Amino acid sequence: MNNFIPKYDFHDFTVHDFTVHDPMTDKRTKNEKIKDASRQLRGGIAEGLDEVATGAIAEDDQYLVRFHGTYLQDDRDVRGERTKKRLEKAYSFMIRVRIPGGVVTPAQWLALDTIASDYANGTLRLTTRQTFQFHGIIKSNMRRTMQAIDAAVLDTIAACGDVNRNVLATSNPHLSKAHAAALDLARDFSAHLLPRTGAYHEIWLDGEKVRDKSAVVSDDVEPIYGRTYLPRKFKAVVAVPPTNDVDIFAHDLGFIAIVEKGVLVGWNVTVGGGMGMTHGERDTFPRTADVLGFCTHEQAVTVGEHVVTVQRDWGNREVRKHARLKYTIETRGLDTFRAELERRCGFKLEAPRPFKFERTGDSLGWSKGTDGTWHLGLFVENGRIKDRSGHTLRTALREIAAIHTGEMICTANQNVIIANVTAAAKKKIDAILSAHGIAIGTSSGLRRNSMACVALPTCALALAESERFLPDLVTALEDVLDRAGLRDDDIVIRMTGCPNGCARPYLAEIGLVGRTPGKYNLYLGAAFDGSRLNKLVAQDVDKTGIIGVLEPALAAYARERHDGERFGDFLVRTDVVKPTTAGNQFHADVRLRPG
Amino acid sequence: MTALLPKTAPFSTDEIDVLNRLVGRANPLQRSWLSGFLAGVDAANGAPTPQSVAPPRAKEQLTILFGSETGNAETLALKARKAAVKQGFDARVLDMADASLEKIAKTRNLIIIVATWGEGDPPQRAAAFMRGLLADNAPRLEGVRFAVLALGDTAYANFCATGRAVDERFAALGATRFADRVELDLDFAKKAAAWTDDTLAAFAPAEPATPSSTVVHVDFKGGALVEDEDEPAFDADKPLTAEINDIVNLNGTGSSAETVHVEFSTDATGWSYVPGDAIGVIAENDPALVDAVLDSVGLTGAPRLSRLLLTDRDITTLTRPVVDAYARLTGRSDAAALATPERFAAYAADRQIVDLFAEHTETLTADQLIGLLRPLPPRLYSVASSAAAHDSETHLLVSAVRWQSHGRKRNGVASSWIAGRKPGDSVKLFVKPNRHFRLPTDSAQPIIMIGAGTGIAPFRAFIAHRAATGSKGKSWLFFGARNYTSDFLYQLEWQDHLASGALSNIDVAFSRDQPEKIYVQDRLAARADALRGWVSDGATIYVCGDEKTMARDVDKALTQILGEQGLDDVRTAGRYLRDVY
Ligand code: SRM
Ligand SMILES: Cc1cc2nc3c(=O)[nH]c(=O)nc-3n(C[C@H](O)[C@H](O)[C@H](O)COP(=O)(O)OP(=O)(O)OC[C@H]3O[C@@H](n4cnc5c(N)ncnc54)[C@H](O)[C@@H]3O)c2cc1C
Ligand SMILES: Cc1cc2nc3c(=O)[nH]c(=O)nc-3n(C[C@H](O)[C@H](O)[C@H](O)COP(=O)(O)O)c2cc1C
Ligand code: SF4
């Protein structure tokens, strides 16, 4: 456990109400009540872990463990057979590591790789938020897995739950001073917003102490969060233009590096982004963040802290579906929000400074840094690091980690960067990769810009396949691209198994969102730089339906595009879709085509 | 020497006193002379020996001593007693578990029926007796006239080792071998009956009564005599044909195991079992293997022949007798060489009859082939149900034995045959009572159940029974298998029993869920204190499952926890019961 020393002092303001709620009039959601009663996220987790007759834990604790970076799941592929076999659901846990900026040392990589085979399902899963997930860890192995992660000087605190999640930063601190500063800010902010409760240590690391039921529930244990933490998950990112690899507009809070004359002068602050929505509920929608203003580097963490505290106090705790910051800002208005924020900060934000993003996604392949060292952006399809015959990626990365002296960086697009490589090591790395059947830079422009969420079989919320389907769909689309001569063009395609938007599909030029097994909603027309949401074009389409809609569109794009014009922009210009100007316009002027 | 004539003797009471005063003082020689004399006189005067009245002379005494694990020896002992009584013996049956050598030394006529277990070991409950018998300070056995029937299985290297040991040791201790030892394979029934008749004849006193017919009453108090059970309604010779109601592989997808739970409809009158009993299954061979065997000796399966091999013959177990017989039949020295002790074990380890034939091809006639093959023995499975809970059904838990060797896929005959059945198929069954693996008669007594894999079967029956009969006793289950997610046999049922209180504690050990192996014995060690507590509260410890891979290590662990003495005490108190195979 990397016990950090907070770099910033807490500001003096009073944590919002600790009044005891009268059960009769208490309109708060179930989740709020569980948090309230949890003795700072302890609940009955420890006792539940010791119950051997079931692989699950109590329902309330299933919600609480998320704050500790883990989810109870079950293998949905085998649900059908279990009862007849007199077995409960095939329960196991997903564990998500907290890695601000996604940077790990080769030693940490090796430790995580070992955990994958010792306790998880033999794979490492790079996520869309610059970290690793393990799947398939059974209850009896949970403590030892958490301890192994701790031994690797990593933790999973607040990787999930209604708190500030893992903080993203534009990949690769070696590219410039601004990039390095972005990583520092991500780390500082993540550390500053960490829950202070001792629950994590007691339950997972120290073991026994947790039996002490009298653990204090004093309100000052969590100076920022208070006793009930946040109304909903909260996500922060840091971006360094011109690269928008972190999809800055998809998150609750964002910092955009402002570099003038080669010097980082401060940060533009963005608020109110988010992807999640619910099919058929028009008052839920993805939303691109607003640019709120500019602050200096020194002010950044303070500003961030108070964006959190305002959301803590203003966020909707009675309707969970409307609890994200994006809805708080929709209801209160951006100016009211800014005013309250500045009041709490004790200083005003300046007007936003100009900035320009050119692209989302990662730059893949070898590139030479200013200092002469090399960096390899390696495409990992859907972030799933595993060995399959002819393509033993996991082993390759393990062998690389064994000889690598720089860092290994998880990107926000489920890829990995092997950073800070000497010319000598570069040769070795190339040799290892080809020995394991991993080619660099051969995948099509569509594939290297593709992302799919996990979905089945582990995700409880999946309505359709995603990670296990997108690769086939892309293969099918590659024929279309070949015919249109677009194989090498960068076109962003993202798929999710449900409308929650874990792969940020609403910011993809081609977005696919699962509805029922085999059927997807197709969204088109988002901006390549991540600044504009897409729009629904076809509903409940299957593989052929998807290709049926895309084939003519791609053909037309190949024929009629202006040079440098992106697929999404082309579709808007040629009026195939209306542009989505703001989140609350996402469901507006939709023109459906027959799938 | 106490009074010899019983009050029931055909004399008036004062006559009895007189005779007793007289004979009582006489030494054995005088007494036997007298008896011989009287007999002679009667014979001379051709006096008719009175019928209906009490026996003219005391009956010849016979003790039938048995050592048994699964009850075969015991059943034979009881059968032998019936036969002996018919022939006028005063016969009693005694379990080695209850026998003391001192008492045995005083018996005159002794039939010993003993099985061999483990790898040439005595049955568990006979172990102590055997230790005493083989000990240097064992009592001399002059005057004991004995005969040994050894039960075994030619599939095992040490065929009938225990019976042989007993036979040799008795002779060495001065006892008189009165009939030759017989060593019987699994098809023992008829041969045993024949041997019993001959042996009884040998023990029967020559008419007129020989001096041997003195009435020497051995007092067996303390040594519980085994009482007869009435004939079972079903047995291996007349099994019940039961229909399968349901059959399901309990292991989840991705498991390395295949453990099928089978539910038979057994509402036939006379069908009764109790938790702890085993069920005998009469299975069939794999038709493909039948063809392979026929083919390997140049025979094409005529329907009758195929049918015979399919249902009646053991066509898999490669025993030394089979190799021997085959070598002699074919005159092949290379085959004969394999039957030598040095080479046999290694050769037979992972081979079957078909390999012997295929590797030494000769053509046989149908009769020659049949002559080589022993009858197909039934297989035993612990009953996994309780009549109280599953009314007219009988449940079994069968692990499909499958492996590969010498380029052939091998399937355990019975287990894989059962695993291949479907609902509606019928199977021949019989009950194999196991009086020595039963719930405590006092249902309030705590029980500790330790089992791995299919060893959990009788415990499912135990807890289902206790739940159905609402018994109050505490219960603790230790279960072991490979993987929690796919191999937690009957998990949902255990959860229900825990919720209802029918099961008090459960501990599980899954060996392959983490880098290091964890087994039930490790869980036992971790719970040592609590276990000692339960045992001192009178808990009975039950162990069921594989002998080599589990029961031994569990025994070691229990010895660690309770101490040599402690465990012995529990054992002799009948509270350490094992059903291992
Ligand atoms: C692993 C990951 C997708 C991936 O393939 O990489 C993921 C996987 C899951 N997300 Fe997500 N989310 C992931 C990034 C996202 C993103 C993208 C982002 O943050 O950049 C979003 C959209 C942005 C946003 O938050 O609005 C996202 C929006 C959701 C939501 C909808 C939230 C909402 O406001 O509506 C849920 C459901 C919920 O929270 O109730 C959710 C829930 C889940 C759960 C935990 C399902 C659940 O709640 O039971 C999924 C676990 C699946 C599994 O078996 O692993 N996930 N999730 C990403 C992990 C990120 C990380 O390391 O922290
Ligand atoms: C009292 C008692 C209770 C029992 N209860 C149960 C029960 O509840 N459930 C259960 O499943 N079984 C139980 N058994 C075991 C069962 O009776 C059978 O022995 C088992 O099912 C195997 O029989 P089979 O006919 O399938 O295999 P067989 O055809 O008899 O083959 C088994 C033989 O094959 C050989 N063999 C097996 N595996 C290998 C290998 N990997 N390599 C080389 N050779 C090998 C060994 O010689 C083994 O003896 C019990 C046994 C006893 C005595
Ligand atoms: C696990 C096990 C081990 C056995 N070991 C031997 C052995 O080593 N030698 C032998 O001749 N018979 C052995 N047998 C066969 C038994 O002696 C045979 O089944 C006998 O009929 C059992 O008699 P019982 O029911 O009285 O115990 C073994 C049987 C089993 C199930
Ligand atoms: S988008 Fe939906 S299906 Fe995909 S991982 Fe997120 S919650 Fe699961």
C-alpha cells in the first residue's frame, strides 16, 4: 500500500449535513442508507468473506465492496445449468486496481501478471480508464489477492464506488514537461481524494482488527466525503492537447493543460461529462463536459476538491439515475455551479484559455521521444491480455517486463505503452514480440481505433455481447473497407453491451450499444477529436443490419470526403445525421433508418 | 472346574448333583474314558438312541470367527452358522473386532473367515486382533482345531494376504489345521458354501461320539456374539431392477471431475436400507470393449457370446491368474514371464485384459476365452439418500472413472456405465448393509463427517435423515474436492441444511483453487481445538472416501489432534467409523 502524504491542506468548510434521518421521511436511495450504516464502508464484508458455504457476500456488502475496488459477479455463460447441478451461481469477484495515469513499473507488471494466473482467470484486462482488472477471483482468494496487490505497492481503494475513481492522464509523461505535470496532477488529485477510512486495511490486509465492531464512525474520518461519500461515482481526467486520448469530455471533471510558449501556465477546468444512460428514458443521456474556466497549477487540486464537495452536497441522493454531476449541472445551471465553486475555493476562475484537440485514441507503434529514448504504443484488442495459440501476448509482455527498465503505461483506450526504451532494448523487444506472433502496426485503421467493453460473461448489466463480438464485426467490416479503399483510415468504432457506455460509445464515429442478445443500436456522427456526441441512426440491428447501414455510408465517405475530413464529420456535413450539439440534445432530431 | 451337567440334563436334580460330585472331581482323561465307555455300552446293547428328548450327548461346539470390511465375510460366517446348526453343532459367530485371543485359545473348533483390504491389510475392525495374533507374546493355540476361508480379489497383488497370514500363524502357534485354507475371489458364494460343508463334515464328531465330544463351554461374555439377520429380500443373485428417475452430473462446466447423482425409483416391497449402507450395482461392460476383446483373440461376436461377455464376465481386470491361464493355454513363454511376481505388478499396473491379448495375439475358442474370464463382480456405492427424506427413492453419487494408458481410452466398468444411463433406464441393485457405519442411535449425539469427493455421499444421507427426523444433534461436515466453483457437491443442499440448522458447521478444502494444495486434513488441523471439544462432547467421527488419497492423511491428522491414545479410545468406543475404498 503506497501510503502517500497528502500534499495539500484540507480547506476549512463544513462537511454537509450529518443529521440523523427519520426513516419515515427519509427519501434517500437504498444505496445512501447502506453507506450511512456502513461504519465507513465496513458493513459485514469481513464476516461475509469467512462464510465458506457460499461464494457470494450479503447484498448490501456487494455494494460496499465496490468502494474497495471489487465487484461480485457470476459467470453468466453457465447460469442455466447451475441449479440442476445443485450449485449456486458461479460467483467470483472482479478486482480493479487504482493506477493514476496508468503508469506501472515492470516489476509491478510482473507481480500483476502472477496474480492473474495464481488467483484470476489467467488474463489481465486493460480498461478504458488506464488500469487493470482481474476477473474470476473466488471469495476464498480475495484477501490473498488484495495482499498480493498491496505487496506490489498498488491498491484498489476507490477504484469503484461513489467516490473519485482512478484519475486519468494523457499517456506517457516522457513526451513533454506538460505530460509529466499531467501525471503528477493525476496522482496528487487521486491521493488527495482517497477515502480515509481504515476499512480497506482492516478487511483485506490486517485481517483480525476488523472484528472490532466498535470502529469509530466519527464524521471527521472523511473530511472531504463525509459519512455518505458521494451521491454517485465521480471521474476525473487530465489531458494534454493536442491529444484527447482520455476523452476529456466524457468525465465529471477534467483538466486541460494550457501550454504557452512551451511552458505549462495552468489548466482549463471541465465539468459535467458522462456517458451513462438508460434505453427508453429520455431524461437520461450522455453529456459532453462544459469548459468551466481556467486555474493555475497550484489551484488545480483545490478546484477539483470543491467540484467534488459541491457535487457531494448538491448531487441528487434520492434518484440514483440522476445523481451524476452532469445532471446536477443540467438542473442547477453552469453559472450557479461556478459561483458556488468559487465561493468554496475562495478565488475566482479565469476565463478559459484557447486549446485545440486533434484526435482521441492512442498513437501506436514506435516513436522517438525528444530525449532520444523510444516508446512503443502496443494495440491490445479490447484490452484483453491473454495467450492464444499463435498470439501469446501475455507471455510476450511478461518477457518484456522482465528486461524492461522504463515504465509500462496503461492507456485510456485499453492499450499499453512500453515507455522509455533504449535503442538496445528496442531490438530485444521487437524480437520478443515477433517470437510471440505479435505484429506492430498491421491492424486496420478501424481495428486500431476500436474499443469494446467487457460485457458477457462477467458483467451483470450486459444486454448483449461486446468484447467477444466486436473483433468479428470489425473483421467483417474490413472487407467493406477494403472495397472502399479505407483500410488504413483512422475511424473510431466502439461497442458496449448496454447503454452504460463503458467504452464511451457515444463519442465514437461508429457507436454500437447492446439492446438484446445479437441486437444493437447504431450511433453515427461523433467528432474524431471527442468533442461531439453521435446520434442514433438504427435500432435493434444485428450484424448484417449493421453492415447494411455502414457499407453505403463508408462507400460514400470514400468517394465524397474532402481531404482530411473525418468519417463522423462527413456524415454530419452530408446530413446523414444531425449533429448532437449538447448532451440534452442527444435524443433530439433522430432519424431512424431501417436496419 | 464348575458343574458340568446343566440343570436341563435328562436326570432328576439329586441325580445331577451325584453325577456332578463324581464327574466334577474326575480329570479330563477319566471323563472322556467314561463318556467313551457309556457310549460303547449303549452301542453294544443296541439301545435305540432316544429321539425327541433332549440330546443324548452334548453338542459339538463350533466358533466361527470373521474379519470383514464390507460384510462378505460376515455374511458367509452367518451362513456357515446356519449350516453348522443344521448339522447339530453348537455354533456361534464372533467378529474379530470383539474377539480376544485368550478366549480363542480355549476354543476347540474354529472356522475363520477373513477378508483382505487396503494393500494386503486386514479389515479395519480386525486390525487389533491381527496385531495381537502376530505379536511375539501371542498365546499358544495348542488344542485349537481350525480352518481358514480367505476372501479376496485377484485384482490385488496381495491376494487373500490376511487369510494366508492367519492360517500360517495359527499353525505356527500350535493349532491344528483341520481343513485346507481356501482363497476365494469375488465370485466366492458357491465355492464358499461347498468349502463350509466339507469343513463342517471334518469337524463333525465320528459316530460313536469320540472323546472329543466333551462339553467344553467357553464363556464368551464380553465378546458380543453376532446375531443372525433374516435373509435380505434382494442380493447379488436376486437383485432389484430399479428405474432411474433422474441422473445429473453435479460438476459444473469446466470441472476436471464427472460425478453423477443418480436417483432410482425403489418402491419395491422388501427394499430397505439405512444411511451408511452401500448399494450393490450390477453393471455391464462397454460393448465396444467386448468387440475389441473378441477381436483380439480372433473371435467374431456371436450374439450369445457377446451378450455373455457384456453382462456376465470381467473383461477388464488383468489378474495374475488370467495371465497365468492365458500363458498356459497358448503356451507362450513371453506371457508366462509376465505372471512372475517381479514383473506382474509393473505390467498390470495400467493394462487390462485386452492389452494382454492384443500384445500376445493368439486365437482362442469361445470356451477357452470364457474359461479365462471370471464373473463380472458387482460394484458398491454408498447410499446418498435417506428413506425418511427421499421416501421411495434410492440415490447414489458415482464418480466416473476414466483414464488413458497405452494409447487406449479406459473407462471404469460400472461408474462409466452408470454415468451413461438416462432417466427411464433400469439398473440391477441390491442393498449391502453396513452395520458399522451408522448414525448414533441417540440422535442428540454430535457427529463429525469427513469426506472428499464421493465420500460425501453417506453424509448427504445422514444429514437428510437428521433433517427429516428433526433430530437435535450437532453436526460438522468437512468436505474436500478440487475447485470450489465447479466441484462443491450438493452445495445448495448444504446451504439449506445450514439455514435450517440440520447442519451446524461446514469446512471445505479445495485443493486446486490456489497455488498451494489444501486438503481436508489441513482444515481439520486448523480446527483442532474445536474438534477436541466436540469429541469430548461425545461426537462420533465418520470418514468416507478414497483410502489412499484421503483416509490415511485424515487418520494422521486425527492422531495429531487427539493423540494416539485419544483416537484409540474413540475407536474402541465405536465413535471413529470409516467407510473407505
Ligand atoms: C472495465 C470497464 C469497461 C472496459 O471494458 O474497460 C467497465 C466495466 C464496468 N462498468 Fe463501466 N467500465 C469502465 C469504464 C466506464 C466508462 C468510461 C470512462 O469512465 O471513461 C463509463 C462511462 C463514463 C461515465 O461514467 O459516465 C462507464 C460507465 C458505467 C456505468 C454507467 C454510469 C452512469 O452514470 O450511468 C455503469 C453502471 C453504474 O454505474 O450503475 C458501469 C458499470 C460497470 C460494471 C462494473 C458493471 C456493474 O456495475 O456491475 C462493469 C464491469 C464489467 C466487468 O465484468 O469487468 N460503468 N464505465 C471500464 C473500467 C474503467 C476503470 O478502470 O475504472
Ligand atoms: C464400500 C464401498 C463404497 C463405495 N462407494 C462409492 C461411492 O459412493 N461412489 C463412488 O463413485 N464409488 C464408490 N466406491 C467405489 C466403487 O465401488 C468402484 O470401485 C468405482 O466406481 C470403480 O469401479 P468401476 O467399475 O467404474 O471401475 P473398474 O472397472 O473397477 O476400474 C477401476 C480400476 O481401474 C484401475 N484404474 C483406475 N484409474 C486408473 C488410472 N488412472 N490409471 C491406471 N489404472 C486405473 C484401477 O485398477 C481401479 O481399481 C465404493 C467402494 C466400496 C468398496
Ligand atoms: C479398497 C479395497 C481394497 C482391497 N484390497 C484387497 C487386497 O489387497 N487383497 C485382496 O485379496 N482383496 C482385496 N480386496 C477385495 C476384498 O477382500 C473383497 O472385496 C472381499 O470380498 C471383501 O470382503 P468383506 O466384505 O468381508 O470385507 C479389496 C477390496 C477393496 C474395496
Ligand atoms: S457497458 Fe454495460 S455491458 Fe459493457 S461493461 Fe459497462 S455495464 Fe457492462
